Amino acid sequence: MLSLNALVPGVAERSAGCVGSHSLTSDAADFTAVSADSPWADRIAGHGPIRSVIVNLRTARIAAVVTGLLGLVLAIATPLLPIKQTAVTIDWPQSGSLAPVTAPLTMYKPLEIDLSVPCAVAAAAPSDKETVLAATTPPPAGDRARTVGLFVTVDGQALTVRSRGALVGTVPRADLAHCQKASVSIDADRAVTLIDEKRTEVPGDLRPQVVGVFSDLPADLQGARPSIHIAVDSRYTSSPSMLKGIAILVGVLCVLISLFALAVLDRADGRRGTHLIPRRWLHVRLADAAVVGSLLVWHIIGAPTSDDGYILGMIKAAPHSGYMPEVFRYYDAPYAPFGMPFYVVSWMAELSVSSPWLRLPALLSGILAWFLLSREVLPRLGLSKRRAPQDYSRALWAAAAVFTLFWLTYNPGLRPEPIVALGTVVTWCLVERTVATRRLAPAGAGLIVAGLTLSAAPTGSFAFVVFLVAAAPLWRAVRSRVEVDGWAGALLPLAAAGASVLYLIFADHGLIEMLQSTTLLGDVGPSEQWHREIIRYEALFQQNPNGSVARRFAMLAMLLSAALTATLLLWRRRIPGIASGPARRVVAAIGVSLLVMAFNPTKWTHHFGAFATLGAMAAAIAVVAVRPRAIRRPQFSLLVLAATAGCATLAFESTNGWFYPGNFGIPWGGTEPVVAGIKLATVFGAITVVLLLAALVVHVTGWTPRLPDLGGRLPGFATPITLVAVLVLAMIGATNAASIMIQRPAYSYGQQNLRSLAGNPCGMADEVLVERDATAGVLTPLGDAREPLVGEQNANFTPNGIASSFSSSSRGAADLVRTGDADNTPSNTGGTGGGTLERPGINGSTAALPFGLDPARVPMVGSRQTGVQRSAKATSSWYALPAGGIDRLLTISVAGRFGPTDLQLEFGTGSGTITPAGMVIPIDIGPAPAWRNLRVPSAMIPRGATAVRVVANITAPSENTWVAYTPPRAPKLETMQQLLGDDPTLVDWGAGIGFPCQRQWRENGGVAELPKWRILPERDLAAAATTTWEGGDAGGPLGWALLLATAQTVPTYLNDDWGREWGALERYVPYVDAPAAQLGRTDVIRSGLWSPGKTPQQK
């Protein structure tokens, strides 16, 4: 069959919107097809130009079938084609030495481990103590190291091999003289021990965690020595084989050729094509300036999204890992089959890590999405500026306001929702073009776009929902083509286009590898069933950034608009001024997408950002559907107004909260918006009640109020949904701009972006001041008092007046995604929870000091007592202030819970005899009772002060009310950027966007680099989210980092914002000073069905 509609009289295009017409017809008219054996074909066959057309169409049809089939087959075969996988091994001893080496495995467990210990080596070990012959975790790490690692030890009783705490093999000490070698081999199924020829097998997965190899044996031991061979689980380190690369290249070309052939067949209908960029795109309107201007301004002053730091960590790691790894969780598994846009951002990060630069794709996606909405979607919905200017203006401004609100609150960052929202509207336009013209090439292009959208995130399924809700008219278009070109010519190009996303997803991974990664992510969790979708909406209605005013109203506006449109379509079957078919498909797409989203195993509110374009479409339809002349009963108009006011009430019951660090200095950041002492929620609530009462009165009495006919005199934005959205936009824009001024000269996220534009992208790292050596800043006491820290009149302060251990609970941050028992997670950082010393400090204290303070030089006293607690009082000796005065601030390290006046600093003047000049209450940012640094900014210190002393007075002591302190300090400060430099750093995902310049610790081949530092966000976020998320139970980096090192908190202060609890910096001090292991690497060709075995979570 040949599509030659141009030669058939009476065929007319009756389309709208996406094809350039403004007709209200929902779908295109039927197109007449001319059979090759019909009289029409006979009559035209004799004409040379016509015969040429037929030949070209036959060629195109053959090309469409052949290349479509080949593209489809190669796409399906791509997951099965071989990959080049890098097998990584570790052999010890290394370089002829038994010295320890570090090699933290990101998968925690190896594929297998083989150990050999000569009996002679074990027999020669001392019998009066335990000797570690070999271990995969450092012995100084304590019981946890033995619980998860492999330990081969010998003492006076026996040679013992334990893996993950389980006894694998043992040889009595007396038998060591009679054996040659003890060998152990452990894999995912069993642990086998061979003592010469004697075999012992223990079933089950006893593979140990490996962070290196450690031994008590001399590094230069000669002769027979123990040895270890470790097969690292590097299953994700792979790249396409040559065969796979060629197949992908050929397959992609075939898909493109098949779509081109399909387009050639489309043009046989004889209708003129449209311009790539129609002229109407070039007409700039006031709404365009408002939307694009808002996006541009927000790009600089707006707050980040919750996962910007998370994604920044992944994109930094990708160039070294060779794939996009989940560096904060999930054993470094690939973020697949999703996250493909992150690779683009990763390439951008090679040029700059500036926040505005990295977020440029989101900005460009927003601008392009708006131009599609305003220039393609609105006309397709039947809205014409020439035919119905008032309706068009209403719809344009409603779409602009709701779209902008969605984008600013959900989509300004690195998350994939901006790409999903853009992909959804592009797919919608292409599908509608097929529906309107019955040309299939747009549908084929739409399938490619939908596949790319799905590769961005699970919510990318919304793009395929667009196809689903348009299934009936699409099927009619396909059937009309089948009559001409046959099933193969119509469907194979479409099938190849739909499957083309497999080329991208499986480019460098095999099928089983990808399935195992997906399963692993589900096993680790969080992973909720579809019927738990209510969790997402519960989060939306919490008073925190997840359910902020802006986020809440954006979603409520979409839901209200969709509900109103659906009600009117069901009631009247059509809406005057709106094309019913496209409108029905918009509402259906929203409803089905909400259902599909329920099957997403994670339930975060940021997924709602994918509705930005669909929500704008719904708002545009709704404001036209409910205009007074369309709803002729005034009570219904009043109910619509009441519903809008009710949504505003629900929205303003929340806070103007934003995610860290965008919450610094934000007005109403933790409270409901209030103007002149009146909550805006109360105002909208009162309006709602009045409108409902008015609707009831009108309905009961039948009274119709006479309202002035304003006609077209009201501006297009004067509709309820638009006005409330504009109000919310004004609030968030003004408050975010104000935060920059409120915080000046201190740090704010907007200031970080402004400085990035000036070439200084390092953000908070340039604003956080650090004490490299806290001991160096300790002040010197004046006089010769025997105990200067308590003075001559001391009552119940002692060198050991402190609890042996203590921790501070987080306040609980409801705006955070919790994992585990986050409410009980300690919020104090490394080294601030007490402890004891093996050797007493300078004043006899056995209490462990925080912040790297040297107990041999720094004394400590406290008021806590054994048994009954008594009041305590002490006034220290005077401590000399620096001759040049205090540069920025004076600090003192304290622990315990006490009242604001229970510990004060008194300043004095003079050089010989000190004259008291005033008492100052230091700023205490918590958390109590952990060790923390109270601070006194230089502006609070009395002019001319030369000395300071501590005045402590605990008048109401209890088990929980006490204080411990060290001498005051004049800290020697430098910026965090200066201190950290290019050192490998673990930047918690919650803090990442504020510290873009820090070098991410690297991983390759399944082996990680040990960070030297860790940067934590504000303590509630760290306690409730980042620490638990990154922990060992979930395959996070803390699971191996804290086996290799202990964390020591470094004193830090946010410059010019001294009372701000910005977060924390920890220094990782290794238990064993050891170099990184040398790795063996071998590239192996693997089948796409290859599996190296169980993942860490598999039983």
C-alpha cells in the first residue's frame, strides 16, 4: 500500500497545536490511502514523477523494515553481548615485605580469599601472648574488627582462624611442630581449611570484610611467611567489548535510518511539513520574560535541592570509578539503569565545580520546557491568542505561575526531575503531533525521547504514560499506516526506537550485572511497596523543607486543576474553548503518572518535580474551564474559589523551609509565614470559610449576586490559582534574596553562587575557619598558682569531674530522610563523647580530651562527682590575652549540661595587677553534654582587655547538670580550603553542595582510597540522615573508613556567623599507618550473562 494522499481530492488537515493549526478538533481526520493495485495507482503509474515517488517509497519501506528489524534485534542483544571486565586481585606480602597495607573493598567482601600460614611461623611466635599472623581488619580497631574480619592468631594454646567471628579452623600449639602448612580458602558458599591433608569445611558465606592486610610479624621476616590472595569483587568495573561497541554503533545508526525512512513514508501524504522552529517561537511575551527571568534569578539566589550534594559526590567519583557509583551507600553499586544525565554533569565537572555551572542543565531544561508549553502545548489545547485572547492570557499566566513554582522549589538543582519534566513535555508534543497528523515519525522520535527520559530516573516512566493515555488515537494512526505500508513497515521502526534506550543503559554493563545491582539497591533499601505511597504525601504535609509552602502549593495547584478539569469533562464531556482530546489526555497522564509513581520504591517528595510540565498544562486548562462564563452557576464559581483558598490555607500552614545550606538566614525558615502578627494560613482559612458560606447561601436561596462585568479588563494573571502561585513565588523570591543581605558578610548559599560567578566556587570551604592545632592556641596563666584552672578558691572541681562517656541526641529533624533509629543517633562528632586515657594528663586527669588537645600540655577540670552531686564553684587564675589582642574570637572547650550563667568568662585590664572589666556569657551552640567550643567574638570583648579568667558556678547539680572545661584559647585560624587542600575527603552528601572544591575520595576496581577528612552538615542532618545513610549496614563508606581510622573532630567556626552551627570537620587518624596496597589488574572478556556470585546482601 502506498500513502499518496496528496493525489486524492478532499484530504484536508484538521489538526491543532503541535502542527501549527489552532483548530479545536481533538484528533486529525481520517486519511485516505491509495492501494498500489487500485485504479488510482494504475492511472498515476504512467507518469514519470509519480513512478519516481513510488520507487522512493518502496525503497523507504524496505529501509524502514530492514533497519528497524536490525535496530530492534541489536538493541535486545546489547545486554547479552560481551563486556570487558577488569578482574582485580591483591597479593600479600607486597614488595617482599610483611608490612601492613590498606585496601578497603567497597563491596566489603571479596569474591574469595585464600590464606596460607606455614606451621613453622606460627610455632615460632611467642606463647605468652596472642600474635596476629594475618588479618583483614586492623587489630587496634577493637572488637568490631574481629567481628567482621578474618583473623589468624596464635597464642599458647593454638593457631586459630576466625572469619566474621566464626571459627573456621584451629591447630593445637603442640601440633604445629608436626605440620607443614595451614591453608584457608573462603568463598560465598563455604570456608575450607587444610592442615596439610586434613580438610575441614564450614558451610555458609563467611567471607570477611577486607580493608587491608595487617600482621604483628616483623615486616622483614625471612624464610617461610604467611601469604594471602584476595580476589576483589570488581564486578562493576567494566567497559564494552569491541563486538559490543560495534553492535551499539550499528544499532544506533539503524534506528536513526529507520526513523528517517519512516519520515519519508510520512511525507507521502503530500502535506507540507512544519518549520523546525516555527515563527511563533520568536515572539517574546511578558510571560516569557517573567518565567525566564525568574529561572535566571533563582539560579543564583535560590536554595539547593536535598540531593545536590549526593549527586555531586557521584559525579566527582565517576571519572575514576569508570561508572556512576553510589558512593554514599549500596556498596558503590552503579546508579543504574537510571542517572544517565549525571554523566553529562560529570563531564561538566571536569571543567568547573561551580554550583551555577553544574546546575546549568536544569536551567536550560526549564527554559526549553517553558517554550514548549507556551508555544506548542497551549495551541494544541485549542488556546489561540487571536481567537480568544482572554482565555489564552488566563491559560498562559496560569501555566507560567504553576510551572515556575514547580521549577523553583523542586527542579533547580542536580536531580533528574528537570530532565524528566522536559522529556515528558517533549514526548507529549511528539505524540500529539502523531495524533493530529497520523504521521508515525514523531511517535518514533517520542519513543526515543521517552526512553532517554526513563534513563534519567524512575519517574521518567511518565513519558511512556503519555503514550499509554494516547493509545487509542495512536492505534488509529498505526492502523492507517499498516493499510499502506504493512505491519512491518509501520511497527518495526517504532519498536526499534522504543528499544533504543537499551543501547544507553547497557553500554558498558551486562544484563546479570545490572540486574544484580538493581536487586542490591532494593535489598539495602529504603524500598517501600506501592501501597505505602501515602508516605510521600505524609512528607509533603510535614512542616519542613520536604513539605514547604512552595512545594505544597505547587502540588495542590496541580491536583486541584486536574480534579476540576476531570469533573467538568465527565460532567459536560467538553470544555468550551478547550480541545477535549488533548485535555482528556493531560488529565489522564497526571492520574496514571500518580499511580505509576506509587511503584517507585523510594517515597521522597522531590519526585513531584517530574510533574512540573504536566502540572502547568493542568493549570492552563483549569483556569479556562472554570471561568465564570463557562460555569454559569455562581455557587460553583464560589466553590472553586473556596477550593483554591483552601489549598492556600494548607500550603501556608507549613514553613518557608529550604534544604541545607540554603536555609541560612531565610525569613520564616522554621515557622509559618506571618505578616503583622497574623498567620497567612489564618487569612486564607478565613477566606475559605467565607466563600463556602457564600456558596451555601447562593445555593439555598437561589440569589444571584450582581457583579460588574469586567469583560477583558482584568489581566490574564488575575485568576485565583495564578494569584496564589504568584504570591508564593514572591515570598520565596523575596526571602531568599533577603537571606543574602541578612547573612552578609557571612556565608549564604546565594552569596556562594555570586562568588562562583566571580571565579571563586569553593563556597563554605572559604568561610569555615579551622584550628589546625588547638593546643597551640591555649592561653598562658598569669602568676604561679598551683592549679590555675580552678584558682585558689575551688569547691568540688576536680581533674576527673566528668562522666567517662556521654553523647548528645539529635533534636530530630523531621525534614530529613531517616534510616534506622535516627532519633537515637548521637549528634556529637568524633572524639567529643568522652573516654579515658591510659596515662594521666598534666594535672592528673584521665579524661580523654577533644579536638586534638594534648593532655600532656592542657589540663581539664569538671564538677561531676561520684555519688551525691554537690554544688561546685571555681574561679580560675587570669590568663594572658595575646599582646595584639584577639583577632576574631576567644574560645573555651567545655562539656556537660549547665545554665547560661553557670560558666562565664571575666575579662580584665592591666599588666601587673589585673582589674576586672566585665563578664561575658560565651556563645554555646551545643550539642550538650558533648565537648564543644564556646566562643566569644572579639566584638564582645571589653576594650583594652589584657587577661581573661573562667568563672564557673554550678548551684543546682545533678547527674545531668555538670560542667567540665579546659583553659581558654586564642585560636590560630585558617580556612578549611587552606587546611584540606587536595587531600582526599569524605564530604557527607548533605554537605556536598556547600563544599564543591574538596577532592572526593577515589575508588577504582572495587578498592577505595582512605579519606583524610570528613565534612559533616549541621548536626541534626548528620545524625538523622547522613551518618546512618553512609553506615556499614547499608554498604556506605563509613563501614570501612571507621575500621581503618578513628575520627577526631577539628574545631571550626563559620566566619562572621559565630553562633551558627554550620556542621563539623573530622580528621581521620589511622589505627595503623600503612600504604595503599598494590593491585593486580587483568581485563577479561565476559558474557552479558556472567555473574561473579552473590552480592553482599544476598544470603
